[in-house]
Amino acid sequence: MAENLLTIDNGTQSVRALLFDPLGNLLHIKQIPIEPYFSTAPGLAEQDPEVFWSAVCEACQGLWKLGADRSSIAAVALTTQRATMLNVDQDGTPLRPAISWLDQRRTEGLEPVGGLWGAAFKIIGASGTVAYLQAEAEANWIQTHQPGIWEATHKYLFLSGFLTQRLTGRFVDSVACQVGYVPFDYKNQTWCKSWDWKWQAVPISPDLLPELVPVGEVLGEITSQAAAATGIPEGLPLIAAAADKATEVLGAGCLRPELGCLSYGSSATLNTTHKKYLEIIPLIPPYPAAVPEAYSLEIQIYRGYWMVSWFKKEFGLREQKLADQQGLKPEDLFDDLVHAVPPGSDGLVLQPYWSPGLRFPGPEARGAMIGFSDTHTRAHIYRAILEGLAYALREAAEKSDKRTKIPIQELRVAGGGSQSDAALQLTADIFGLPVSRPHLYETSGLGAAIDAAVGAGLHPDFKTAVAAMTRLGETFLPNPETQEVYDGLYHGVYKKMYSQLQPLYKSMLDE
């Protein structure tokens, strides 16, 4: 009986094909590294869309070589990086490189949203937010700087929509993959009504957008062409899943609002799942969850764990080499750096806003580290980076608790940073909450598999599927003495840093 589930996870740095059974066990995995982007000018981040598709094909074909049984597959699901955009023609052929979510181009000087909407935004003080969204929208940049490309565009797609078309031959996409600057109604989880202000802010003809399919329903079937390229059996259903952060939350088992999911990945995020639509920051919507009719409330520290990667690249060569020589995980040796320094990093405190963002804390924010003395070493810097990220996410959690009135009681941590015991322990100590890692590292792929399992009828509903397919790995409990140290630094130093430094950040932004 076909009861296994194939998921394709197209992340920022790799594409993975994964085969799960209905109990959430990972049977096979094949990972293909990809270059995240190329850049032709400062701030630009693009990629040839064929890089993504070729990696999908290579990953799937590699899975069969590992012995994965194709005849056992009941359904397929796809999850991808968010907010990577493509323009394609009628055949689905890309007209230009994909614009990555890491891209920082902006389109200044656009005509502001007018009429009653414009007046309303002025009254509530939201005109700046709307102007920021307009400037960030990739579609506005293409229409301004490459009008010929826009004129030739048949469909304007997220990466998920592009890969779905390659797999099924249809211009369709999952409702829960619409995370970016398009006229999407996040509350009702469909394209906006014709009168909505977003059509003014990002003027896209509705016929350029794909048909949307709810999570857990069928997007289409694997075509003969896709079967030949990937080895996936022709005719298998492709089930609508969600963008990778949402599937990560689902794969971590965080369906209840009191369960917070921290992602220690390229971007550090805090997510909670709610049935009620709430905007933690006005005009900044919650994203579609990986389950139907639910919302993923998210606060993001843009490029959060990028600083960890930066540190390892610039200062961690010794640990990397020792790990290779001794056959150890590099995380184990970097954890030794953390343990070499007391909680609080001997007064070194870091604010982790490496790249500004509209969501939190504000577009002028910068990174900062204060408290240096001649006693500090690279180990202090490394621990301060981890502590600073946890401080920022604790502040995000407090903002979420206040807005939702449902306090977070437990944390699950996913992403690359979840493999560090030291990072999870200091997170528990800073939050004062139990922190667990899921039983599998591949939580985004597992979340997509849960969507596929419900869509294929292997589980009757999402509650049953989550109970069967997710479970906890190791749990870290806060140490009361360490928690007291962190509480003092958090309230006495960290929470005061931004207000003290904000005027300097603004002056630097003006320059």
C-alpha cells in the first residue's frame, strides 16, 4: 500500500528531497547545495530559476539512488523559501533571473496611495509604512526599471508557484505560500478585493497571478515531463503545503497559540499559530499557517543567525578544522566556546539588528555591541551573539503576548541553531521557559509531509496528523540562578539599548 510521503524543500542554501512514513519517521533524504544568489550590483540578490529546478530534479533522482521506494509514495508536497519572485511566459519559461528574498533593492519616488485610502493612512500615521511597502515591492521595481519584461510577463509567481508549474503544468499555488509584496488578503487568505489599497500600492493585473488552492488540497498531478526529469511517478497528487517557515512551525508541532516556535535559521523568527487574525504591528499581517483557516503570527529578526555564520567564517577556522580532524560536529566545539564564558558574557551585550526591517524594531535599526573591556575574547563575542538573539526574540515574545493576550508557555526551536545544546540552554535561561528541539531536524520538510498526509487521507485531520508525526527531542529547562542573571541584564541593559541608540541610527540613516 502506498502510504509514504515525498516532500521537496527548496531552502535558501540547498534543496532537499525527503521521504517520510505516516508516523513522521524520515526514511531517506538527499540534499543538493545551491548558491543562494548572485549579485551584479550592491544590494542585488538574484538567481537563475533553472538552478532551483535542476536541484529539485537532482535531489529527487538522488533519493531513488539511495533506495527510496517510489511505489510506496502516496502524495507529494512542496515547501520553499519565501518572497523569491519570478516573471514567466505562457510556457512557464522565466523572463529574467528570480529576485531572491535576500535582495535589498528599493524603488523610491513612487506615487503614494491616494483617495480615501491615502487620507485614512495619513490620519492613522501609516503613510510611511505603506510607502515602505511600495518601495520594497519587487513588482514595482521591475515595472519601473524593466517595463519590457513586465509587459511580456504571463504570470508573476513566487518560487513555490514556479516549481508547482514545473511539476504539474498548472499555474497554481498554495494559499499558504503567499508571503511577500503582492495584493494578497491575509485575513481572508485570497487575492484582495478590487477596492483594496494593495492594488494601488503594487499595481499588478489580477490575471498575472496564479489560482490559489487551500492547504491540504490538490494542486495538480505530476506530469509525464516532470516524472521524466525527477523520477517522481507520473500522476501522483501534489498537495498544497506552505512556505518554509509555516511548515517548520507545523513540523515542530506548534498548533496551539501557547506554543512558540523559534527558528534559528538564516532569519531568526518567533511564530505562534492562531485561529484569530491579529496584527502585532499595524498593517503588518500574520502569514497563512500550514493548516487551513489559521494564521502564523511572526516577528522576524532579519538575517538573525547570519551573524553566527559570519562569526564561524571569520573567527571559527580552528574549531572547523578540529571538527574535521576528529570527526566531530562543529557545533560541539563551538558549544565549548559558549561554556568557556559565564552567562552574560562578562558584561558584553549585543543588539542583533544586522539588517533593518519594517516589522521589528524599525527600518533605522542597526547592530550594536556594548561593554567591551580588555578581558573579552572571541568566546565572549560568540556567546554575546547567541544571547543577543535570544534577548531580541524574548522582546518579540513579550510583544506577541501583550497583543494576543495568550502567554507563550513553551518553546520549540528549529533551524540550524537548534543543533547547539548551549544555544538552547541559554534560550531557556533567557526566556525562563522550557525549550525543546523537535525529534527531527528537518521540520520544514516534516510539516509539508503532514500537509500531504492529511491531503492524501492518511490521517483524518491535522490534529491527528500532528499527534502521530511529531514528538519532542531533548528538552532544556531554565536554571534559576542563570535566569536571574539574564533578567537583570535584559531589563537593566538590553531593553534600554535601542531607545538610547535609535537617534544615532536615524542620523546614520539620514547620511
